[in-house]
Amino acid sequence: MTLIPHYIDGVEGAEAAKTLPVYNPATGETHRRVAVATAEETERAIAAAKAAMPAWRATSLIKRADVFFRLRQILADRTPELAAIVTSEHGKVLSDAAGEVSRGIENVEFAAGLTHLLKGERAEQVARGVDVHSVKQPVGVVACITPFNFPVMVPLWMVASAIACGNTVVLKPSEKDPSAAIWLAKAFTDAGLPDGVLNVINGDKTAVDALLDSPDVKAVSFVGSTPIAKSIYKRASANGKRVQALGGAKNHMVVMPDADIDAAAAAAVSAAYGSAGERCMAISVLVAVGDVAEPLIASISEKVQNLRIGDGTDAASEMGPLITREHRDRVESYVTGAEAEGATVLIDGTQRIAAGQRIESDGFFTGISLIDHVKPGMKLYEDEIFGPVLGIVRVGSYAEAVELINAHQFGNGTAIFTRDGGTARQFEFDIEVGMVGVNVPIPVPVGAFSFGGWKTSLFGDSHIYGPESIHFYTRSKVVTTRWPDHTPAQVDLGFPSNH
């Protein structure tokens, strides 16, 4: 059985004392095993990154940019190959996996502009004969800890910016689908990145704790659940590191009475059930304002009747399985417990029926679920389910919708569907959420902007990728300069003046 190794200093490990299973979610079978790093192996990866740091930092910006231009071409040319790897371990359909690669390429393109992104500032003659300039310099070794749901895109969100800024990286991908990270590391090598600049270690909490505690790791980037994000933020920041830890979400989509019902329903189906709901930006709560609920439910119910659920490698499949059997069972528990909480199950995904037929497979499949009369306080409303479960909350007014969203602990993404520009503008102003869509159900910013939520969806001050990532992965240094002239030197014990 194939062993997924570590990738340290440009070399793949050949064996491992401990391994974990990597499943094909469509069949339920273990088809690979992944090496589990010890604390000592993690330290070896950190040491490799530290040793590579001086030379990489000294590499000219033009040569760094060349790596990203070549990497972009590798990713574009070999997208089908990488998408197939993602589907084999995550389960998402091939078209969705290819879309993930495409969004990752956006961040590589952004990083390729590093000669512009890393420019400082300069002011001359701030005092007589005195100039001041600032420069951006790398922070050092960066640890990137990434989730299972986007095994290509999220690593590229972090790694591309960190390396472009002159840092070296230790990447710890999810042990559930780690092969894509090894593929990316090799692609970076093929693009000309020196050995040791990007290292990949696989494993569990042992590896993560070693990264958080190592004095040689200067910054930590994380995407995952809120409890883990909070834990990582506390531990890493207590050790004096910079931390950006992105947590969970409960993304609400508000549908106003004046909205295009058919378009809103199509958007809700796409955003709630795409990638089996395993997206941090998935819509999981539909907020129906006024009397829009009934026609909206009818339109959604019609659109999901022929939804094809199956193996992600089948071109006919629109939704694949969940990542593990345990996660599938957890997701379904929210549906089976919904009526006891007072909600109404309109479509029961635990029956595992798609397009009128029962899903007969040992894979980790569930059907789509649609639940009405959801209210705050219910577990299925408060928790991040991370599966194909869409809850409907009915409110009487725009003000109630805003109050509902702002009261929730998560503030990752939200959307509003309306034909009224004034309502949309007011929603943008009122809502306490980091990313907002107007008639856009999944408002993931393009690579030139930054991604991040508010409240318990983010621990730390910086959002991920885009301009804020340049700030996070660099330290500013300000230099004040005066050159000798013919003015006689004088001793002055007073506070320096810029006059």
C-alpha cells in the first residue's frame, strides 16, 4: 500500500514508525497510508527550513518571482492530475477539485507580483540632511497548518505569500488527504524553489505541538474549527509567535421579498450542497424574510429532485461523499435530532436518496437535507455542521435578519439576495461579518483581496492571503539616514528634533 511520506529538505521519507489510514471516501476503503511525524522529525523539518532561510532571504526578488511564474504554469498544465489526487482522498467531484486548483493559482499569481508587494516607502529631507525609508523583511520560519476541505487552495493561500516574502515554511496538511501537499512541494521544487524552503510533515497533534512550541518557528497560519483555532492561537501566541488562526462558520444567506426567487434558490442549492457542504464558506442557514419562505422552499425542493450524488470521478456526479464515516455520522445526527428540537425536516438526507434512488455504497455518502423552522438555540443552528444540511429561519423583517446574524458567534461570511440597491448597501453597512456577498452566495474574495471572518471565525489580527498576508509574513524596518557633510559636529544631549 502506498505510503505518503514527509518531504524534508527536498527529500521524501522512505519509511515511518507510525502511520494512519487515508481513505477513498467514495468506497470507504483504505487505499493509502500516511506517515505520522514524531516531534524529532518535526524538529528536523524546522531545522531544514531554518538552514535554508539565509540563502532564500538573500535571493533577488526577480528570481523569487520566476519561481512563481514557473509554478503557475505547472499548476495550469497539470490541473487534471492534481484534481484527481484531491478527489481520490477528499471525495469532491473532479470539476470542484479543478475549481479549487484554479483558485489556488490566483494566489500564486498574486505572489508572483512580489516585486511590487514588497516595496517600502521613502521620505527625504525629514530634517536637514536626514532621509527616512522603510523596508519589509521576512519574519523567519513559518508553520502552515491546513484543513482537509481544501488540500490545494488553502496551502497555496499560506505558502505562496510566505515564500514570496522571503520566509521558509513547514507545512502540516490534514492527515485525511495529505497527498496534494506532497504534490505541491514537488511542484515548487520543479519550479526552481531551493531545497528546505518548503518542507511538508504529516501527522497529528504531536507534530502540531512541536511547531507551536519551537523557538525557531516565528509565525503560525491555521485554518480549521473554532475550538482548535482558539487553542492554537493561545498556545502559539503565548510562545511569542505571530498567529493567524481561522476558525469555524455558520454562513447565513438572507433572501428579501423582492429577490429573484429562482436565482436565490439556485444559489442556495449550489452554496449549501456543493462539495457536500464541506466548505467554510458554505451557506448553512437560509434567512427567509417576510412571505418569501414558501415560494423559496418550493423552488429549492424542485431543484434538488434530480441532484446526482456519487463517486467524484464520475462525470455525472454533482456531489460526492463526506470525508470520513465518523464525520458523515456526526452530520446526520443533526438531521435525526432536528424534530426533537422543534424543527421540521423537509428533506431527510439520512435516507441517502438521490435522484429518486437510494445510494448503495460502502462510501461515506449522505443525502442532502433541508430543514425548516430552525431557530436560535437549536444545536443545528448554533453549531458548524460542515455537511449538506441547509436550515431555514423565518423572520418578519430586514432588521430581524440583521439582528439574527449579528448575534451569532461566527462571523465568517454572509450574503443577501435583493433587487434593491439601498437594502444591499445598508446590509453591507450593518452586518458584523468579515465577507459579504450581494446576490453572490459564496463571497470568497479574489486573490488580490484578503480572506477572513470576524468574531470567533478568526483569532489574530490578520486575514489570510492577499495584501494582509504580506503584512503578516513580513516585519517593517524603518531606517533614518544622515550622511556626513561640512557642518561642524556638535554635542547635543537634547531630544532629537526633526526641525
